[in-house]
Amino acid sequence: MYILCEDTRIIVRLVHARTNALIMRDMASSINECLTSALEKISQLYIRTSSDQSHTSVESFITSICCNSSENPCFLEVNKLFKLDKPWKCPSHGIEHNVHTANIMVPSRVTNEEFLNERPSDLHLRRLSLLYSRHEIRELALQLGLKTAHFDNLLPIDDPETWKFEVVRKCRDSFALTFRNVRYALERRKIGNIHSLCKLVKGDPTDFDKEPEKWDLVPTEEHIDRLAPIIGNNSLQFLIELEMEFKTWEQISYRHTIERDLVKLNKDILEEWRTKFCKMHSLKPTLRKIAQAFSNIGKHIDIVENTLSDLF
């Protein structure tokens, strides 16, 4: 979330590293509601304390949609947005904004078409695999088109979580699945509905309210040396939770085929994420993201905090 404060205007932009179609509507509309509520209270406070009027004005500010231009953006009042029956073309730049992009911050329960046409990432697939039992994942895979014979190649995988992830990943790669295909299969097998897709994108939040600023530190080599051993035998899951792709796991694990040093494998995963992945995607590597990944593989955030206690 980027915030720009000007003399008479506050501009808020939500940006997703991959595509704006994956910005959660619930999150965006919640941000809109919180900001609107806070600004309304602040505005009314100023009106009451700086004016002789005994009543407050409901027109203290106007909420508008901002176009995609970074310089001198165009604005469209929210109440005019609902009257549009086609994409909004901003007047100064001629940029067309589809319905999802234009009304992402307006509360709605409808999952948009652009989102449904997106392909799930490896992280989405891991979250999907964690939602259901082994039997349910098998039923889902059969509905998506996987044949019974295809499961034979997956039998040697003993870990249930890894097996389920491999099944849904095989489905996606074999049939070029989209979120629409997943939703249809879940509904057909009666093991989920459209709201299940929200869990794939949103994930489970971790509470960083206690001294939140320390989690924004960029990890050093010493941090990584401390953290690598406590990842344990969850290397693949941890890599996926850092939003790296399965092909990265194949490349790193292949280099460790002979050496088989688990701590060094985990260290290489963290180094790959810190020095290459984040730089490639223009992301700031933080301890917050690492702690979130630990939490998502079942390691309590306190374990991370205690391991790094003297380095904060």
C-alpha cells in the first residue's frame, strides 16, 4: 500500500507484485472503510474545534477512484462509478480501467472474472492442499481430470502434506488450471465453494503487534545462519511460503543431492530468496516475511523471536 499526501488530497494505491487481479477485494474494501472512517472523524473534529457552527458537515471530503497514471492522475467520484456500464477511460491519459481495477475498493461479494481466469501459483496450491484431507484432494484431482493411474507415481511420498501438494500441482501443470477450474471442481465434489478461493489468496495473518518495527529489518547472513537449522525438514514448504516457485526448489535441492546437508539446504533457500528472488521482484526482504513463512509451516513466531533475540 502506497500513500501520497498532497495539500488537499490523499492518494492511496494498492499494488500486487504479480497482478492487480490477485488483490483481495475484502482487504481492499476494508482499507477503504478504515481510511474513510478515520478521515471522517478527523475532519469532523477539525470542523468542530475551528468553526462556530454547532453542526458538522457530511461533505468534509469526497472519495474518488484514481487512474493508473503516476503523474497528475485523473479521478472519478465513487458515486459516479456505479453508473458506468463499460470500462472507465480516464480523460487526460486515455487509460482504460476494467471493472475489477476501478472498483476494487468498493465492497462486493462477487469474485471477478479476471481473478477466475488467473492460474494458481505454487503458494495458492499449497494453501489449497492444506484445506482438505488426502481423500478430498484425491476426489478433487479426479474431478479436475487426473486419472487413477497418475497417482501411482506419487505413492512413494510418505508425508501427507507433500503428497497433497504434489497432486494439485500435477493437476495444474497437466491441465493449465485456472481458479475457475478449481472453483468448479470444488463445487462439483461438494467439498468447497467460491469462498474457499479467498483462503487461497489471503492466507493466515500473523500477529506482529508486539514491537512491529523490528520485524522490518533486512535479514543479514548471521540471521540466516541462526534461522536455517530451525526450518528442519520443512524445506520445500518453507520455500513455497516465501512465494518462490517449485522449479527453484528443484534447482536448489538438485545441488544438494550428494551432500545432503539439511541446514545448508535451508540456508541456500533463504539466500536465494534474500539475494535473488526479492531483487528480481523489487521486494524488500524482511524478517517479517520470514517469520510469516515459519508460522505457516507450523513454527510459532516466538521460536523465531527467541532465536534472533540478541540480533534485534
